[in-house]
Amino acid sequence: FPSHDKPEDTILTTARLDGTGTYIRMEQEGGATGKIVIDDYNRKLMGYHFKGKPAKKSKEERAKPVSSYAENGLIYVLNKPWAVDFLDEIESFKTEGIHDDQVDALSLAFSELIKNRTVLKPRKPRNRR
């Protein structure tokens, strides 16, 4: 998606492309504003499996399970144009002034996969010739 898109446009477009069978999760920020944002997305994503998830732990605590998986070589990243920026952000996590939105999204996605037992037996990607 073009980087000039508003995040909301990207979320709604991705939801349409993925279809109604795909789970959509979003971190719910604290306070009244977080509830308003989630309520707004609930209306805009009616018919999708959308849910706001309030953060109950610090960013660091939420990142530990996926970090452990990665440190053990159990996470693979596709060789796509976005991968470099993604990996740069992951590697600079906890550096002041560096965005960590993708770390938050990865942590939430991983926790949902674990909760739904989607992550059970990692497999190595096939070599593509």
C-alpha cells in the first residue's frame, strides 16, 4: 500500500482484500479515546472478526514471547520490500525516539496465534527455485 495512505484507509482496504474470515485485532489504547477508536472500527468493520484488545502488560512484557520464538530461529520473514524496514524496527525496539508500532502489532498477532493454538509446530520455508 502507498505510504501516503491514512492508517484507517490501509486497515479497511486490507480487511476487504483479506475477506470476512480473517481475524482482525487492534491494540486498544488506554482511556476514553481508545474506546472511541475501537467503537469506530467496530462500526466500520461490521461483518468482520474485529476486536480491540486492551494492553494489560508493558510493551516489553508483551514482546517477550515472540522475541523468544525469534531468538530460537522459529520465525521467518518473507523477502519482500517491506521486510527491511520491519526488521530495522524490530532490531531497534526500546531505542528512544524509534517507532515501535510494528513490534506492538507483531506481539499482539503472536499472542492471538498462541491463544488460538495456531502456532504449534514451526516449519522451515521451502526453498524456491
